Amino acid sequence: MPAVRRIGLLGGSFNPAHDGHRHISLEALKRLRLDEVWWLVSPQNPLKPTRGMAPLDARIAMARKVAVDARIHVSALEKDLGTRYTADTIRALVERFPDVCFVWLMGADNLIQMPRWHCWTSIFYTVPIAVFARPTYSRRALSSRAARRFARARVRRTRAGALAGRRPPAWVFLQIPAHPESATRIRARSERRGQIRETSG
């Protein structure tokens, strides 16, 4: 009987993808004992404006350049599945790949805003979740509405390696070495460079 694959799901706009995404993915592979991490590049995040969003194909191409690891797979599965919301995407993947143990991966900032997501509690009941610390967000994340709502389902970080095989709801909060990069900072730098070129041209 073939071994069950353990796959982490990292969703987002990836506008653009950067080393911070890769950093979280590599930490997830190691700490959660995953076989792969799938980057689910969203056609359009419902909570983000369309203005300034690069075309999907361009974001996927950039993500593939950044991933640089055979265990990290970049995809537009959300487009293929025809789903718009994370809860629906995860449910569709679980149904399509019944022999895979999925884990949803996200930063502490997303745990804070998770109650704004469509059917957010269903995500906790569908797959285990790994939350990664981010500077300035971690304390608020651990006292957030989502953390309080599922406090009894929190798993000790020393047992993170078995998270993929746990029955949801189950989530873990992991402290990892901080990485300074973010898509917001990259876009801000690009805008500043564009302004400099305009004023000096």
C-alpha cells in the first residue's frame, strides 16, 4: 500500500511571490514533515482590490522562479477548480485527493483576519492548520477571535510533525526565524523606483 502523501497548502495572491513565501514553505516541509507544499496562486483574492494586481500568468511565472525547490509546486488550482473562496477550494481539494493529508499554511496576520473569510470555521473542520509567527502580529494572533474559538484544538508545537495526520480541528502555532520580505514592501519599492525614474527622466 503506497504511503499517504502529506501536503501543505499555501494560498494567496503572490503579488508578487518572494523569498518570504519560500521561507515559510521550507520551514513547513521540515517542521510538519511534509512531502510537498503547493502554492495556490489565487486569480483574485475577494478581500483585496483588483487595482495593482498583476495578471495571473505573470504571478505564476514569478512564483515558479522564486520557489526553486522540487518539493514546492506552483499552481492555479483555484482557477481550475472554479472556486473563489479558501473554504471552497480546500473542500474541493480534499474531495479530489482523498488519499492526501492536507495542511493549510498561513501567517499569523491571516489568523487575525480569518473571521472575515467566507465560511472560515469550516476551514478548521476540514483540514489541520499551521500558523507561522510573523513579527508584530504574533501576540494579537494568539488572542484573536479565531484562536479563542478553537483554543481546545491547538496542538503543542512539539507535536507539529504529526499535525498532517490529525483529525481536524487541529492547529499549531510555530515560531520560526523571522524573514523581512513581504509583497507589500516589494510593491512599495517598485512604486518608488518608478517615481524616481519619472522625476529623473
